[in-house]
Amino acid sequence: MWPLPQPRHGARDSYTTCISRTKEMGEEKRRTRLTEATDAVEEAGQQFRQAAGTKTLHTLKSENFQVPGIEKKEKVTTWLYDYGMLDGPGRDIYDELISAPKHGRCPLCGHGTVRTLDHFLPKAHFPALCVDPLNLVPACSDCNKAKSDDHAVTAEKTPFHPYLDDIDGEKWLAAKVIHEDDSVRLHFRVSPPPSWDHVLTARAHHHFRVFGLRTMYAQQANRHLGEIRGHLQGLLAAGGEETVRAHLRDGAASSLSDRPNGWHGVTYRTLAGDETFCRGAFGSG
Ligand SMILES: [Zn+2]
């Protein structure tokens, strides 16, 4: 949901690095078999990129992304990803990918801290892409778990891919303030801009649902509201509702310039636009 620059390593580059010390993982024969599959793995990477370019990742078939000459039972992803990348010669590539997001912020939810790399197309079904950097997305543990082995089956159900999709040029995250008795809370939703087609809109809703963003953002915003309530009461007492509104607008502008469509900036923008709130209905907890 939040864009990242594309990795500088290609599919072949990463694969050959990851198998370069295969001998130490076991047998010499294994290295020979993996080396023989290099061209096929590169071609799988090209197919992946081609489909990414035409936004047809959902049409890719698992049978075309096996590593030739290796039986399924041989668990090739353990050789390649676990022994070749995580704990092997490809570790530098892994470290470069996982450290790409600014301040370690998860690009899938925009909130959690990156702890792992998520295989956008799952390695169990697409082993030929298991060390392809374009298929390895930094993620927080919650997003990694939420996505699990689920992968794009239709255009509409393709989650956003931080290297391939950039939707931050427009406002798409909205919230509303809900006043109930003496409490105030925020409710978040996807608000598709007019330029989005139905596929992009459906993907945003799907992404929001899969990663539980409505609940996550509401929890964060409502906690934050508790933290700033005392400050807002002070501003209201000192300068009235205009002072409160100006403070919230400043907060929104500052936060949204750093993070367009971030929950924090959207919270401030929404509160600044709510007259009842600015007049002092800050809730009691
Ligand atoms: Zn996340």
C-alpha cells in the first residue's frame, strides 16, 4: 500500500548468489542440479515481471514456476531461501531488502515494524521465485501472518505490491468521527478517488480487509485521541474552537506531507473538519 523503490538485484543475480555455496549445504550434486536450473529460474523471473507490468499477476500458474530437475518432495525452497538466502551467501541481499523501508515501517499496513520478508507469490506454489527480490516484500509479522499463503487469484483480489503499485499520489483513506453519548471514536474506510477504475477500487478494499487495516487504524487513532485530549482541552480554554481547529490542521498538514494517507494525518484532518469535535466534544475516554 506504501511504495518502495524496486530492488536493484535481479532474479538471476540473486539466484546464482544463493546457490553459490550449495556444496556446503550438502552434496556437490545438488549444486550442479540447481546450477542447471539457472536459465529456467531467470525465465520465471521474466514472466513474473511481464505479468507485473501488465497487472496480470493473478493469471500466473504455479506449474510454470517450479524449479526444473528438482522433485517437490526435495523442498527446494529450504535449500534456496533458508540455506541460500536467510542463512547463506544471499544474506546481504536479504538484509538490503528488509532494511529498505524508511524507519522500518511496514509498507503493507503503513504502521507495523518490518520483521520479515513476505513472498508476494508464495514460495510453496512459486518456488522458482523464492529468492527473486521482486517477489520479496518487507513486512511486519502481523501482515506476513495475515497474508499467509493467500495469493492473487483474480485481478480484484490482488493485494497491493509496494514495488509495483503506487497509489499515494491521491487521497484514498478517509475517516469519520462518531460521537456516541460521551465518547468519540474514528471509523476508517477506503474512499476511492474518481480516477480509480473498479479493479483498483476492489484491490484497495481487498487489501484493507486482508490486513485488517480498518481495525488497526481505528485502534491507533482512538488511542492517540486519548493522548491529546488534555492538550486540546487546554487549547480550547485558551483560544476557543478556532485554536483547536488550527492546531489539528497544522498536525494534518505536517503528518500528511510525511506520510500521505497515513492514519495519523487522516485522523487530524478528519478531526479538524468535525465542528462538534472542535467545539469541545473530545469525549471522555
Ligand atoms: Zn504490516
